[in-house]
Amino acid sequence: NIGEQLSSVGGTIDQFIQFNGLIDTTVTANSDQISAYQKRIAETESRLGDRESQLNGRFARLEALIGNLQSQQSSLSSILGGLQ
């Protein structure tokens, strides 16, 4: 019967388009998931920024140490050159 078929199709469509139906529920779930991912991305970027700062500090200290060692090497070379 065509009336029953149309009623069945209408009922199926209603499951999707009604307030808090399947479409609304899916959109809400996807929005929640996107928000969770955005939060994780922001937290990860923050941790990476902190780590970058730490590594930059270590690099600067190592460069200063290398500069001091090169200076000491020059001084020792001059002293040893004077002994010969």
C-alpha cells in the first residue's frame, strides 16, 4: 500500500531530521570531538613551545661553553708556543 510506504518513509526521515534526531546527535558528537582535538592540539603546541624554549636555552649555554673552551685553547696555545 502506497500510504503505508509513504508513512514508513516519513517515519524514517523523521528519525533523521527531528529535534535531537540522528543528524543533530551526529553533528553534536562531531562538534564535541573537534573541540576535544582542538584542545589537545593547543596543549601539545604549548608543550612544544616550552620544550623549544628549553632547547634554545641549552643551545645558548653550550655555545657559550664552546666559546670559553676556544678561548682557553688559544691561551694555552700561546703559553705553549712561548715555551718552545
